[in-house]
Amino acid sequence: MGGMSDAALLDRIVVNPDMAGGKATIRGHRIWVSLILGRLADGMTVSEILSEYPGLEEADVRACIAYGARLTSGPFVDVA
């Protein structure tokens, strides 16, 4: 799985204005990307996240990280 490209990972992320208030979610789930990124920021491991959300795969968590990286690769946006 280490060879999975960013494009393949990002295919796992869906933004649908009719679902989850338009927030980015993991394909096939109503789990927000921001929720998973927040769990990682709080110190949870990928294994802990997969235990908490048994329908997810490691690649889904990696997709959330790739999505966050893609969002931050552009110009600075003040989020304060």
C-alpha cells in the first residue's frame, strides 16, 4: 500500500453538498476528514482510529492526511 499515489488516495475523499453539510468525507462513509485529522492531532494512532471506526481502512486515514496536505499546499489562509 505504500506505493499508493496521492491521486488514488484522494479518490477516497468525497465532497457532496447534499451530505454532511458539504464537508469532505471518506467515500462510502459519513465520517468527516476533519474528524479523522482531529483524532490524529489529538495523538490517536492509525490503529486506534481503525478500532474506533471499524469500517475504515488504513488507506482512508492516509487519504485524510493527503487531503489535508493538498489543502495546505496553496496560499496561506488565516483560520483563527
